[in-house]
Amino acid sequence: MQLCANPPYPSRRSAVLADNMVATSHPLAAQAGLSMLARGGNAVDAALASAIALTVLEPTGNGIGSDAFAILWDGDALHGLNASGRAPAAWDAARFTGLKEMPFRGWETVTVPGAVSSWVALSERFGTLPFETLFEPAIHYAEDGFPVTPVIAALWARAAEELGQQPGFAETFMPQGRAPKAGEYFSSPGHARTLRLIAETKGRAFYEGEIAQEIADFAAQHGAALSLADLANHQPDWCGTISKSFDDVTLHEIPPNGQGIAALMGLGILGQTNIRDMSADDPAAFHLQIEAMKLALRDAEAYVADPAAMTGISADDLLDDAYLASRARLIDPNRAQNFGAGAPKHGGTVYLSAADASGMMVSFIQSNYAGFGSGVVVPGTGVALQNRGAGFSLDPDHQNVVAGGKRPFQTIIPGFLMQGDAPLMSFGVMGGPMQAQGHVQMVLRTQLWDQDVQMAADAPRWRVTDGLGVACETTVPAATITALRALGHNISLEAPDNAFGFGGAQLIHRLGARGYAGGSDPRKDGAAMGY
């Protein structure tokens, strides 16, 4: 990665350089994390303070009722944490009889929230500051209020139109009968109360105490399945990582039930092509990446589920070099194709990153899935419950079929790059199905094409949709669009401010023996800050 003084893409900022770094999707959340570093905390303390603050500052993408995943380098080793929740024990396919697919909003999409457990687990194992300290910025904003940014205000207004009738939503998120406008201050006393209880009890109030009881009681009032026992039985898993190398760097992702394996597969397929002979914005390079991600995403859709349910096909099967080489051979450099799944074995999200002068680096992501998740908000708590249950299948023959106590397929993924035995880059790209595709684009731009983190974040992005469909940002050069259409890609153009469609990226890249370069995405309100 080479730092660039004259980037080729429209940008509002340069990469931020410092010994200590926080990069998030909201400036006030970045400040919250940086304040922990200034108080003697480490990168984990910074990441958690930012994550907790984001539940207040950016409710359109995450909340206390979210799931979370993390990859971190502790100075000696890499660790992976899966804090995604499971379906209520009472769920089974019969509950959804008559439906062709899982519901997308409401109580019948609510799985156990895991984010709070990630805060506790990370703090207990790696944090240095008192757990309660990490909550101070978030509680301040929840009690005293904060000005809503233009991007979040627009997403909030859109969500309010759809979710205003969901249980508890209007009471918490439409205090004047509408979503707050840009520049208006918003406060949430219930949110502050819940955060304070979580801080004081190290999460127990949320999973087995006062807040847990209020969640379970509200579920019972609406005939929902989520119970006190479901909450009490939740545990996060230290799951390690899975990986795939591209030349001298290795991309690490969280194992299934997430889509991170699709990024590894896409990178592994591309490693079998001649993409190294191409430039970053060559239409032929776009074409190869698009085709590789089609192949990877088809397989992820077909096979990825809760690992306990992935019988017959494993992550190792999907990442096998010989299998990926066979998939790469399907790519025609002269035309786009609509691929099916292969046979590897016969028979609104928020992302943030933090790094400190000791060398610790954290890649962290938490999300309600769709903006505000299920739309269900437990009165008096500020807890907006996720809609991760929508990620299940109703196909009885699919490994991802809905079942009680099972984790659904997840879209949210933190990324981490290693170079040999040394940490290189913690990064992520938000936005549903964009995430695995965004990871591949960030890795290639920073490593193969030597772009700095801010340039990579600013560069125009693309996203595979369906069949031959590809969405491209309007900032992709017209000649590239013409060339891709000539190859048979069905191109649709979307504005770069579509933060969900193309994600918002945060990246922190190590600078040799000391220091970091941080990049953040202008598609959202991203901010990289350091000292």
C-alpha cells in the first residue's frame, strides 16, 4: 500500500496517520473510542466504546438488540468471536407453514441478540479499562441527546414510513410523531437506562435480569416465541478464523454461519486468474472480480449455514484449492455468465476498527440486519430487536432451514489481513450482500494495486445482484460501463450515496514497524481519527 497525495477518485479526505487509530461510521463514535485510548485503554476498549456509542448514534444500522462478530490481533495471535444469536427454541418450520420465505419484519424475525455478549466477552478477555467506563460516552448521548446527521436522518425517515406501526417503534424512535430531521437533537432515556444496567451487571441484566424479563414479557404479549430461557442460554463463541492467501497476504474471516467464506472463495478464485496483469480500473479486472464473486456467492447461498447443520459440505471443502481452481476455469474472459452452485464435495450494519501503539488491532461489526432490524422496540428500554431470523430458509432440504436453537445465515463480517505472522489491515465494508464483495475489492485495491486505504474507500464500487445483474456506482467511468455491457453484464447504475447498497468502508492499515493509516467512507458519515 502506497500513500497517495493526489488520489484519482473524488475524495473529501486523505488517509489519517497516527500511532493510535479508530475508524467508525460516525465521528462521535470515533471520538468515543479515541477517548478510551487517551485514558490509557487499549484498542479493544476503544472499539467497544465506539460500538456501544453507535447503538445510540446510528440506530438505523445497529442497536442493543444486534448481533456482533470480531477478529482481533492481541499482539501475539489472531482471535475470532462469533456473538450471533440463535432462533427461539420454539421455532420450527411448521410455525411458518404457508409462507414461501421467512418474514422480513416483526416479531417472527427476532432471534436472540448477541452484541451485548460480545462487549462482555471482549472486555473480560482483552480490555484494560473498567467495563462501566466504556459506556460513559453512549450514556451521555442517550441522556443529553445528540444532533442527527443528514445521512442517518434520511435513513431514519425512510424506516419510519415502513416501521411506524411495529410494536414499540414510534414510542422510541418517533418522539414527535416522525423521525428526527437532520440537525435535530435526539435523546433516548430508556436506552440510557438499559446501557447503565448492562454496564453495572456486566451484561447479566440483559440476558437473565431486569431487561431480559421486559423483553420476554413484551414477546409474550405479542404471541412471539422469544423467551427468558432463550436469552439466558445465549453464549458467544471464540471460533477462530478461516483464511485464504493471495500472494504474500492472507485474508481472515469468521467461519460460517456468516458470508465471510464467500470473500475467501472469491479471492481464491481470482488467485487462479491473470488479474495480476491488469490495472485497478481496467474493465477486464472488473469482469473477473464480478464473475469470481458470482461463483462464490452462489456456493455460499447453497451451502452456508450454522456449522452444526453443514453436514456433507464443510468450510474446508469450499476453500479447497483444487475446487476453487475448477471454479475459476468456468470464467470466460469474453462474456458474463449466470452460474449455479458448484459441487465442492461429491455425494443498516455498522463496522468499526481500532488499533493502538502496542500493536493490538480490532475488526468489529454489529448489526440489526435491515435498518432498525425487526422494527420491534421493547418499551422503555431503547432495545430495537434485530431481524436476523429473515436469514433462514424455509426449504426443508436446505442446511439453513429454520429450526429452534439454530443460528441463521449472517451477512455481517469483519475482515482482517495478515502478512506472514504480522497483522497488516483490519477492515470491513457494510451493507448486506455487499460485504463479501467489498472485502475482495478492498484487498485487491490495497494489496495488488497498492492504493492507500482512503483511496480504496473512495474508489467506485460494484455489486453483484441476480443472474447477470451488476449494480455499479454512477462514478464508475462511462467507458467501463460500456465495456461491461458489451461482455453481457446487465448493468444498473446507482448513486454513490446508497450507503446500504455499496456499503461504507472503514480500514486501518499498519505502516511498517510503527503507526497506522486510517481510511473512512464518504458514502456515510465515516471518520478515521488518531493521535
